[in-house]
Amino acid sequence: MKAICWTGVNEVSVEDVPDPGLLNRRDAVVKVIASATCGSDLHLLDGYVPTMMAGDVLGHEFVGEIVEVGPDVRERRVGERVVVCSIIGCGGCHYCRQEMYSLCDNSNPNPGFLENLIGHSGAGIFAYSHALGGYAGSHAEYVRVPFVDVNAFVVPEGVSDSNAVFASDAVPTGWMGADIGGVGPGDVVAVWGCGGVGQMAMRAAALMGAERVIGIDRFPERLVMAERHAGAETIDYERTDLLGTLKELTGGRGPDVCIEAVGMEGHGTGAQYAYDRAKQALRLQTDRGIPLRQAIHACRKGGTVAVLGVYLGFVDKFPMGAVMNKALTLRSGQQHGQRYIPMLLERMAKGEIDAAHLQTHPMSLDEGPRGYRLFKEKQDGCVRAVFRPQGPEA
């Protein structure tokens, strides 16, 4: 079958790879209908996530049709159209039973790397390096889904593929940010990053009753999307004093909840940004965290900072003094998508959530290198490239 593969730093190609099959009794094989690029894929592309190997199939956000199931599969059936969570849970370990699926003890067969780096291993993730399981990704014609009863969810008939594909990752990740941030009626919520996850965090905050939602970015098309589809006020941080503007908008207090939806390659301005880029390029730090620092400094006293952006290891100049002396609550995590996806699909069916506008560039698998180039370079207004094995009009 055809697949879009990582072949080296900043190198992507379309390759012929073996068709997947059932390896375990709770597996399924899914025929991919649509598979989206995600901002965290760029960390792979840029070489900041180790243990990638040439030929690894990319992609972790997808919708498809089940074509084969293992003998111990009880809930899913051949022929069902399903959205598959990007995070793989087993459903039976301590963490899965607590609905903290991204901390699953059993779905990552290669736990050693993360145990040495951060103390414990988390769950396996589709196409996110061999440190997180070495699972083949969804930018392909077919994908193997482990523990399919836990990780795949039937898509309601009225929900389009272009909408459902984002229920795999962007929508539940954004919702989790507002959830762990404790967003409630009357809150002012600021979100760093107006990409797919950031916009979905804004929409979630609005549905949870936030009085004001503020989106922060530098790309005009993303700021317009945040205003139009998430109902957010927006700030272009390159054109203003960001922290001063946030204080002014909140009567000097600061946002109640700050959600960081950028991650380890955060952009910024001035000397601090140059310093971070240099240290990351020289591998003197693994992550550059300008948006994270800004969120901590901007948040009101006693407020909450929710971190959704992917970080790998170490951030220099972490403002622990601000966290402690302002009595901030800092919460984070890879998404526990299985906790949210059924509810989110229901909201999609009711028209409360629509993420289809994120698909700015539907493409075939053969256009994979171009799609990743547009996505990485933010060219042609690309917010998400979505690959469709049957062709962009399928």
C-alpha cells in the first residue's frame, strides 16, 4: 500500500509499504478515509523527537472504516465508520480505569526511553517515534488499531468525514485543555496558538460558559478563523505588547485560565527568542518555551495554566517563582481522548462543534510532501492538510 513516510529530518516521501495485519487478538485493521496533519508532527519532521527511523509511516489523526477485526474484539464491527483516538489505551490498567488513557501502562511496548528521560513511560501513540511504541501511522491506505474496542468510536451518520477526522485529536485535546483548566461561567480564557487545537480549546471554553475567550497568534488567517469559528477576541503578539494588552483587557488582573497550545517549538520575538532557538539548535535544551513562560506570567493570581503543547524534556528559564508566588495551578498532559470523544461526537451531531473548517487543504496521499511543506511553512493559508487515500474529492 501507499503511505507517507518520514525519511529524515525535514524529509517526507510517499513509499510503498507492507499492508498491516492483525498482530493481537484485540486488533482491527481500518481502511483510512481521511488523515490530518497535526502541529506535533512538525516536531518529528524537524528532528526534535528522537528514535524516529527512516521509513516510519506518519499520521495519528484519522477516520476510517473497519475492514478486519481480531477474535477477541467485542464492540466494533467490520463496516463501521470510526474515529480512532491518536493515543492508544489498553482499557484495563490502573490509569485507563481512571480515564487517564494517555498514561496507559500497557500500550507502549518500548517504555525504556521515556522511563530514563522523565521517570515513567506513557501510552503508545500512533506514528510518534519508537519511544512511544513504534506504531505505523495513518497517512496510509490502511492502519492497524490495537485495543480497537477502547480506541475506536462509531461516527454518527450526520457527521461528515471532514468534521469527524478532528475528533481523533484536535477536538478532544482542545476540550481537555478547557476541562483541566477548570473553565467555568464568567471566566476570561486566553489561548496561545490559533491552530487546530487552540481553536478547539477556544470553542470548548465558550461552551463551558467562559465570558471572554482570547486567541493569541501571529498568522492573520488563523486569527480570523479564531474570531469567525470560535467567537474569540484575538491578539497578534507581533504587533503589540502581549502581556500589557492582556492586563488591559482584564482590568489589570490577567486571564483566569491560560491555555498553552503551542509546544516545544514556540515562536517569539526579540532576544529571548534568539536565545531559545540557539540553545535548542545546539541541543543545550530540548524545548523552547516562550509561550509557556508568557502564559505563566500573564495568568491572574490563583489562576490555572493548562499546557496542551507537546514538550519532550527540558525548558530553560522556567518561571517557577511566578508559579509559586502567584499560587498558580499548572496542569498538563497528552489528551485522554477516550474520555471525551463519545461526548464530542454527540456535540458534532447536534451542530455544537464543527471542526471541518480546519481542513484547508484536502489532498491525496501522493501529495504528501507538498502538504507537509505547506503545513510546516504556513503557506497558502494552510491550517491543516488532510490526506485522503481515495483522492481529495472522495
